[in-house]
Amino acid sequence: MKTAVISGGNGGLGKALSARLEARGWHCVLMDRDIEGLERSESRTPVAVDLTDTEALAQAATQVIADRPSIDMVIYNAGVSQIGPFAEADAASHRRVFEINYFAAVEMARLFLHPLRDSRGTHLAISSVAGFAPLHNRTAYAASKHALQGFFASLRSEEAAFGVRCQIAAPSFVATNIGNTSRSADGILRPGSAADGVDYMTPEAAADEILRGVDRAREFIPIGRVARLSSWLMRASPALYQRAMRRNISGEG
């Protein structure tokens, strides 16, 4: 039985990816700070861990590696968003977004690097449209996702010699927390809850598209119509993308 490790495993997209992989016969290790509601089963192991706590993450990863016969895929899905003007955000909140969205993923990649080499497995980074294109009122979020994509796209050439794939999926707006308006004082909130999103997808539809791209060994997988159009526009005319984004997200002409 192959094993997938999924960070942010108790979120909407994490659970949808797990359900799809479990249906294929995989065992999924779901790592999240809060695992309430996740049941342990023959095909699922919930692991409670603060991904930004380097020592706790290392202990959890060591136990997972010891418990499973192989680690065949690691899905870097955990993340937060932050919505608001840069002028109103402080340095601490910017760093917090990076700790969760970028540095936690880098540490996970370090911990699972050799097990994935042993299995000739896959690093699968869940980025965003904001990982390859600007997004209004999301400077820290976009910067962290750009960093995530840059890291895994660069790691790809290093790991190819070991038969390891590094794939990046970039969903547009996934409706994982619609209606959940709770956010911290610094504007950080759960992903998928923004009210200014465009053409939302369900987590299940996004998971299906992501895994189709994985099956086809695609290095970059834009997920949803907005992501595909944005990817094309950014290549064809970044200025046109900027105008369309400002009109649709910020309401500016």
C-alpha cells in the first residue's frame, strides 16, 4: 500500500485529496495542527502537529517514516491567506504567513527527502494563482506562494537524478471555508474563505483536477478556469492580466 503524507490534512482540500487517494488504495497520513473530526482507520492516520514547530515536525515525520513501509508522495497543502493592504500589515504578520506557507513546506521536504528518493516518489506542492501572478490585497500570501513555487521548481532538477518528481498544482479559488469570516487581528485567515473570489471550485473538483495532473506527470498544473486563463494571460500579456485582476478582484476599472 502506497503512502501519501498530506499537510493541512484537516482542511477541505486536504480531506478531498485524501478521500480520492484512499479510494485508489493509498494510505494517507494527514498532518494538521487540529485533527478533530479525523478518524484513524486502515487507510488513514491523523497526526496532530504544529507544522511551524521545527522540532515537533521532525519528531512527527520520524515516526511516520518508521511506521510506514514507504513514503510515496508528500503533498504540501497547509497554508493560510492574508487579505488587506500592505500599508496596514506589519512585519510579524508577513513572517507568520511565510512560516506556514513556505518554511513549513521546506522543512517537510527536507525531512521526507530521502524516503521519497527511496520510493522514487513525488513532491506535490499546492500553490495558487498567487504563486505565479499578482493578486490584489494579498502581498504576503502571493510572495509566500511565489517562493513555494520557486523552491519546488528548483528542487525538481536536483531530485530528477533520483527518479523523484516535483509537481506544482496552482488552484484558483477553492471554496473550502466559504462563510467562515473569522480572522486574526492581522488579517490572516483560513484559505478558501475570501468574499472577493472569482469562479469558486469545490474541494472535490479541485482534488480531481490535481490528481489528473499528477497522473499525467505534469510539472505545473493550473487548477480551474481562472487559473488556466491567468496562466495563459501572464505568459501572453502581464499587463492585460493586471487589468483583468484589478477589475475582477478589487473592483477597479
